[in-house]
Amino acid sequence: MNPRRNELVEWKALSQRAAALRGQHLRALFAADPDRAGRFSAEAAGWFLDYSKNRIDQEALGLLLAYARACRLEAERDAMFSGEAVNRTEGRAVLHVALRDRSGRPVRVGGQDVMPEVRRVLGRMAEFAEAVRGGAWLGHTGKRVRNVVNIGIGGSDLGPAMVTEALRSYAERGLCVRFVSNVDATHFAEAVRDLDAEETLFLVASKTFTTQETLTNARTARAWLLARLRDERAVARHFAALSTNAALVAEFGIDAQRNMFPFWDWVGGRYSLCSAIGLPVMIAIGPGRFGELLDGFHAMDRHFAEAPLERNLPALLALLGFWYADFLGAESHAVLPYDQYLARLPAYLQQADMESNGKGVDRAGRRVAYPTGPVLWGEPGTNGQHAFYQLIHQGTRLVPCDFIGFCRSRNPLGDHHDKLMANLFAQTEALAFGRTEAEVAAAGTPPALVPFKTFEGNRPTNTLLAEELTPAALGALVALYEHKIFCQGILWDVYSFDQWGVELGKQLAGTVLKELTAPGDPELRHDGSTNALIARYRRLRRG
Ligand code: G6Q
């Protein structure tokens, strides 16, 4: 059996280096190395990463890289790209990289080249998207589609919802694209309340086509449509499915031959954005722009596959996160995009990261004796500055942050963008260097207030900069985080591509649901708290 990660000599060396660096301030690290910003930066696929404001030095970075190699990070990466069943707990390959492979080379799963099928589905999606965008796809009563409502949850919602918002400036504005995920009827009701059924197309996005929330919303959508159009045949013109499960799609009443866009079991839910799950995005921005998004993903994929770890952006981000989580006590990680279009990025990354690496046993099934994936959170700048940044600056917890920004705005109005970016740069500077007591006192602060106005600094940040929020830049950014998460799974020796916790949630609610609606006085066999809550709900649910 492999040694546990924290038994490796490389781990122990990191532990010692962390102890030595704990008392070092970023001020001292910058003073000691004038070329620090040049030394600790790297670039790929349109993204520049400055990681110099991190609590590392050359020696720590060398030890982190040595640890990555001791974990066989490069070999594991190559195994994923070559279609090996690296998702071992589910016995599946992990090949979201094939979905955006633009090289023309075959990508094999079990000996079979999957690329012809990937291209065929992309081609069908493009035809469909063009037909909807151009008005050729007509609803049951002959009207063109003006509203697209995507019904899906988790991996079948967060990615397309995030990208549709992020690339809104490239979208066909005559089309309204909305997302319904929550089984709370409010989500559906509010999404359709001002829509004309004759002009509305529903996309039912579900890999398994068994998910309670999605099927409930899809059935409600069908009833809503039929109540207005009064003809079963309308379903064929107003519903399409994005799924791997043709049998259940057909059972729902959607023509699986013509109106279903398939994907495959080697695409994980939270990694499915570039598959048929991306259809709402393609309808919004068009197949050409969608292709540019895939180009950006592919460029970062190639960088991840080929660049040495020393210059490899996903590997570097992964190692830094690992360093803070396991050696410097950080429990969370903030993602702070300085772009309003990226408002949904933290929510998207929350799933990608926390569902992948929120694991407590290693690959040998042993309880891990070290922290794994952190709590990921964030909000767009500058809003966060007027809210939770206080804790990052002066609180007692260490919160490493990623600051993400662009050199040009999609909406260049007046001096907004310079002000936005000035805030980004100023925040990372203040977090790193703080304001010493002496500086605060020298500014004429009354002595009693000096402790309150002193900023310790030494708060680590990464800065990610790209020229402009283009589809390609966004694709590369998402791929960067996907691969960072992959690398961290290797560093922590956990399986990143299963989600048994999610599966549990899917089962548990089923039992309780029956009890909420059972006639009479059903016997409740939960704990005292759950029994009492269910009983209270049963008494009050009808008002
Ligand atoms: C993602 C998870 C989960 C999944 C949803 C929806 O990796 O497995 O978020 O995407 O539960 O599942 P379906 O697409 O099968 O409806």
C-alpha cells in the first residue's frame, strides 16, 4: 500500500519550511528579492499569473514541486489525458478535455476514438442553435422562439448559467435565456411568469435523466405548456433534452432521435460545460463564439498537458492552495473576480472544487490525517470590498485570495474600468504589505486608535490578468481551475471525480417525501428532532 501523503519525506520537508517561513513577512520577502515579481509569475493561454504575493520563497516552491513529483502528478495527468479510467470509484475515464480537443488527433476510450462522435454532436448542436437564433425553428403555432429556459441542476445548470452570464455581451439580445434549477416552484414560476408559451423552448438538461428536481421542473414545464397550447404534439416543438439516457428521455415524451443531444459517461456532471450541456450557451452566443470558448479551453488544456510544472499555471495554483490548507492553516479560499459578468464564477467554482475535493478518505480508503479541499467562496469586486474584505484584512483567519481582472472592459464607459482595476491592484498591495503601527502613528493617528488602524498585512493573493473577457479567455480560465482541482486531488490523494455525498442527498429526500404526504398518522422512524420537524410540517402544510 502506498505511504500516506503526510508520511512522505517531501511532506516533512514542506512542514519544516513552512515553520521557518511562518514568521517571515511578505515585506521581508520582497525586500530580500527585488526580482520577486518576475520570478514568481507565469503566463499561458492569454492569462498572466502573478503569484509573488504569496508566503513562499524559492526554496518552498522547490519543495512544493518536489512534493508534486513525489505524488507522480505528471504521470497522473498523462493518464487522465490518455483516457485511462482514473475515476476508479466509478470505473470511468475522465475526458472532458476531449470535448474541446481541437487538435484533430484521436482520443480513445477503451480503444475507441471518441472524437468523431464529439464532432457529430457539436455539429448537430450548431445546426439547432442556428435554427433557433435565426428563427427557422418554429414553435407549435408557427411562431419563432424568443425564450429558452434551461431546466437542470448542479453540473447541468451552474456551468451554462455562469457562462451565459459571463458572455452576455456576445449574446443575441433578442433571445431571453433563463435557468431553472431549484425544485422550489418559485424558481419555475418566476422564470416563466412573463413568457409566451408559443415562443418558449425548454431544454431539459440531465445527464442521468433521473434527478428529482429536474424531472419535477420538466413535468411542470410540460403541464404549463400544454395548459396554454392544448395539444400534446406541441411537446415536440418546445422541448429538447441534453442527456446520456435516451430511454428515459423518450419515456418523458421527447423525441430522442431528433430532439436529444447526447453526451457520455466519461463526462462528469460538473465538467460537462463543453458537452451538449453547453447548448443554452451556444444558442445565446452562437456556434462561432462557442467554438472560441472551446479554443480557450483547449489552449489551457495543452498548456497543462505540456508545460513543465515550474511554469504550469494549474499546477502552481494547486500547490499554493495546498500549501496554505495543509501547512499554514487556511480553511477557505476566496475567488474575487473584478468583472460584473463573472458574478456567477464563485458559485460555479464552489461546485467544481468542493464537490471534487471535499473528500475525507484517501485513494486507499483510509481516513486522511490532513486537511483536503477548502471552503471556496467569493463575490465580484468591488462589492466584496464594502462587505467581507474587512475580515480578510484584519480578521484572525488566513484567507488566500485569487483576484481576477481584465485590462479592457466590455463596457468602456468613462473611467469606470480604471477605477475598478485600481481597486484590484490596491487591495492586493494592502493585503500583502498592510500598514505598520509606525506608519499609522506617523500619519497623525491618535495613539489610542493606532492598534485599530494597523493592518498586519502578509495576506496572500494571486492575481490573474487577461486582456479582455472574450469567450477564449473565459474558456482558458475555467480550464485553469478545472486542472487546478485535478492537481489538488493528486496532492491530497483523493478521488476528485466521484460525489457520493451528492448521491446520498438524492436518496434521503425520497423517504422523507413519502412521510410528508402519507395519509393518516405514519410512523416516523428518524431521530427525535427530525420526527418532530416532520410532524410540525404535516400539521401546518395546508395552512
Ligand atoms: C456533478 C454532480 C451533480 C449533478 C447533478 C445533476 O458533478 O454529479 O451536481 O450534475 O446532480 O445530475 P443530472 O445531470 O444527472 O441531472
